[in-house]
Amino acid sequence: MPVEEFVAGWISGALGLVLGHPFDTVKVRLQTQTTYRGIVDCMVKIYRHESLLGFFKGMSFPIASTAVVNSVLFGVYSNTLLVLTATSHQERRAQPPSYTHIFLAGCTGGFLQAYCLAPFDLIKVRLQNQTEPRAQPGSPPPRYQGPVHCAASIFREEGPRGLFRGAWALTLRDTPTVGIYFITYEGLCRQYTPEGQNPSSATVLVAGGFAGIASWVAATPLDVIKSRMQMDGLRRRVYQGMLDCMVSSVRQEGLGVFFRGVTINSARAFPVNAVTFLSYEYLLRWWG
Ligand SMILES: C[N+](C)(C)CCCC[C@H](N)C(=O)O
């Protein structure tokens, strides 16, 4: 099994993440809290109350985890294509796989990475939602002191299954949308690249950026539900399950609730995925 794809996915995931984390914090807050009037209001409040560091809450852990998760995503995608089409990454420019195969390989990658992602993503969302300013002497400490403490507390308070809260919504979110992610990327690359050649860096950046936007727009409805399920259980359980969460969210906030955070998600998705695909492609070309 070719491992370069896993390693390239690993490095490119970490690079993309740092760039996107501040957007991600704003997104999670907008989706799960009602105190902010919009993106700008949320950014101003985070900055005033928690300083620049507020935007980077909960990042150290996702850096490590995105590396693992992205490695599974790209590694499984590429190796599924190898099984389906019998072409390696290097051969795929000369013999491009069909869009059906790309979609199936993407869904497989999305499905498997969701399980690796679930506990990491839960911890990230819980930490991002702590609004206390940086610790001051005398002030009560926040509920979770860091990722390891957070994981241990969830384990203790909510049981081992508590670590997989929201995992179903996450799997449903990611299986089809990772398919969309790779179809958009490949489609745009092919559109702007002469046959048989490698796409230029500009093409890779733009195709990667739009792949991120397209897949995140499709993923947003289930992303909102996923984040809410993850926050549920922190104090009192509010939702009976995913469906209940969807129904009561729509009842209380209207259909627009499914697109909470879509603007910020897209703003984040472009740079993150442009850099992810560029570094992925270049690492593989360099090694290959
Ligand atoms: C499929 N879905 C849209 C959920 C994610 C696909 C993009 C993954 C990328 N690491 C990112 O964080 O943007």
C-alpha cells in the first residue's frame, strides 16, 4: 500500500489547519451561541475579551489530529482509487479515473476519516466554546483546562461513548461531502489543464479552494447539527437524538439554522484547502 499519500496528507493537513483555525473558532461560536450578532461582532468580542489568543483556542490538539485525519482522508482516497482503477497517483494524469470512481473513493475516505475525527472534533468544539478570558489570579478556572483534561473529563462524566457524541452526524456529514470535495477538485483541475499534464500551482490553489467551499456548503446543515449534538450533554441533555436536534432547531430558529456559519465556513475553506491541495500535490511530485 503506497504510504506517500498518507504522509503527504499528514503534512498538508497541518499546514492548512493553522491558517484556518481563527475562522473555525468564529464559526463554532456562531453556530452554538446566541450572544453574537454576526461575524464581525463575534470577532470584535473575541478580540476585546480574550485577545488574539482567543482565536487560537483549542488549536494545538487539532494540529496533531488534523495531521492524522487528513492522512487517513488522502491516504484512503488514493488507495481506494488504486483498487478501483489500478492506477497509482503518478499514472492518474495520463489515465484519469472516471468521476464515479473519484466520488466512491472520496466517500470511502470521508467515511473512514469521520471515525478518527469524531473524538478530536468533540474536544475542539468543547474547548472553543469556553468563553472565559485568559486565566487571571483568583478567577475560577474554566471547566476544561486543556485537551487532555477535556478528554479525561468527558470520559469520566459521560462515559467512553461520550467521546463519540455527534459521531453519527459527523459521518453523515462527511461521507458524501468528501466525495463532492474530490470531484470538484479533479473537475476544476481537468478543466484548466491541457490533457496529460500536471495542473499548474495556480490551478491547484483555485481548484483546492473551490473544492473546500463546495464541500463545506454541502456539509453545513449537518455541521450545525453535529456541533449542537457535541455540546449537548455538557450540562443537561436537551436532544433525544439527531432527528430531535434537527426538528427542535428548525422549530425554534427556522430553516435558516441549517446555514449558520456558512459564510465563515467558506471563507475559511478557501485558504485551508488551497494550501492543503498545493502541498499535497507538490510533496507527491517531489517524492514521485
Ligand atoms: C467534507 N468536509 C467539507 C466536511 C471537509 C472536507 C475538507 C477537509 C479540510 N481538512 C477542511 O478542514 O476544510
